Amino acid sequence: MNLGAVIGLVLGLGILLTAAIMGSADTGGMGSLWDGISLAIVVGGAIAATCIAYPLEDVISAFAGFPKVFGTQGFTLKDVVQDYVGLAELARKGELAKALDEKPDHMPFRLGGIKDTCRMISDGMSKDDIRAIIENKEQYRALREIKAANALAKMG
């Protein structure tokens, strides 16, 4: 679990709760601070404004990133190195096809890019073509993430 996100969430909720208690002391209780209609207008309006400003795909991908904030990566840098070393050892033995079909021990979702590159190399593609393909993939990934971040910024 991401400790920073948890601390931020607890701290933020604590501050909001303290402010709500202090603000409700004069008005007769916490219930006076909660209004379902106002909540619906604020949350619904924020989501609607975001959907108007950005394509639905970008809004959905922005919401899909929320679980990543509180989750852990599930692997360490040592795991990454071990998976790359295992891939390199199989390739050195001439078992590149086997290496590309096997799932790595620690992070099967992360080696997709390197496996694609190994396939391009084994298919005999030129170095320049491989470089262009990899750079384009990275640029499009960065653009997708920027779009999702911009959608969240608009919602804020």
C-alpha cells in the first residue's frame, strides 16, 4: 500500500472533519453541514464539466488510475533486474522464442515492451526501425497519461 497516499487521505479527512465539527458547533450539529442536493450538484457538476471538456475515454482512464494511487507496485527493483537477467540468459542460450513465451517471475505485465523488442530483433528488423517504433510507443503512452492527468485537473 502507498503510505504517502494513505497519510494524505487520513490527514485530509481529519482536517475536513475538524473544520466540520468546529463549523457545526454554532449551527446545531454535523447534520447541518451535509446536504445531498448540494453534494449532487458539486460532484455531478464536476464530472459533467469534465465529460464536456474531454472525451469520455480520457475521463474513464483518469478514474481508472485511482486504484493505482493506493496500491503497491508488487515488485522491487531487484525483481526487475532478475527478470531481465533471466530473459538475457535464455536469449544467450539461443532460446529466445522460449523466453518470449514464458511469463517472468516477478512482473509479467512489465516486460511486454522488451519482449516486443526482442521479437523485432529476431524478425530481423533494422535498428532504426526498432528505435522509431519504441519511441513512438513511448510518446503515445505519455500522451495517454497526460490526457488522463489533464482530465483530473479539470475536474479539480
